[in-house]
Amino acid sequence: MMVLVTYDVNTSTPEGRRRLRKVAKCCQDYGQRVQNSVFECLVDPLQFKQLQVQLANVIDTRTDSLRYYRLGANWKNRVEHVGAKAGYDPEGILFLD
Amino acid sequence: MMVLVTYDVNTSTPEGRRRLRKVAKCCQDYGQRVQNSVFECLVDPLQFKQLQVQLANVIDTRTDSLRYYRLGANWKNRVEHVGAKAGYDPEGILFLD
């Protein structure tokens, strides 16, 4: 399933900047960065749970936030990209939109 | 329909920072900020088109990007929030998740 992960990490401290890097690194293991703080992850339910656990262990819930959007089977029809950076297909075939 | 808008704006110049403020301001007219560069907008098709036109007129497509995700009718079941800032219901009733 396609899961969109968006995050806000408070980077006003060195610890925050470290958390930001860690969050991005976790997400990179599961998906593709499409914007600075937005990843699209094609995962099965177990992988999704693992990602959630890993990210929950990284962030500071007092200052940082994560949002998960399950885009469902029809996710390709739900996404539209405008501007810099070409669209991509996380299933492996490049496309331009 | 619920549309998620995510954006990356290059803020390395004063013009970029101005564009960033303009993008946020446009989005605020149509929805609710849920993270720094993420808005959830409950719009009809005409409003969605208007928002797209306005944002396209603001960004610099060489350096900035927009992504739109149509979350569909079941959007509430698709969203999960973790950490800072409580979830909200753009239809008006607050909920906590």
C-alpha cells in the first residue's frame, strides 16, 4: 500500500537537527522522498508498522509531528505534481507529469 | 473533497521567502495548516481548480514544487497524526487522535 509520510521536526536545536536527519533516514529505508519533508512509501502492513515504530522512537512528541496518509490502491490517480523535480513511480518505472 | 497540498519553496532568496508566504496564504484561504508545508483543504472541484491556478501563479516552477493528493471520501480513515499539535476536523468538530 502507498503511505504518504509528512513530518515537522523542530530544528532550533542541534538535537532537533539530528532528529530531522534520523527521520529522513528512516523514511529513505521505506520509500522515496518527493519533497523536503514528504516521503511516499510503498509498504506492506508489517513494514508500515515497523516504520511507525522507528519514527515514533526518533521524534520528540512535544515539538515534532508525523502524519501518515494511506493513499489506497488508487493512489496514482490521487497524486498531482507541479514544478521542480519530475514525478516518479515508486514501483520502478519513471513517469513525467 | 479533501485535498492535501504539500509544497517545497526555495527560500534561499528574499523572493523565495515571499513566495513561501504567498503559497501559505493561498492555502489558508482554502484549508487548514497541519504541518509547516502541509495543508488539508476541504474543497469542491471549482475551489480546487481555483487553488491550483493561484498556486501555479505564485511558485517558481524551476525551484519550487507543489503536490496535490486527493484523499477521497474516506479521507478520515486514511489520516494518522503522531506528536505535537492535536488532530483536527476541517469539517468543524475537533477530535483527538
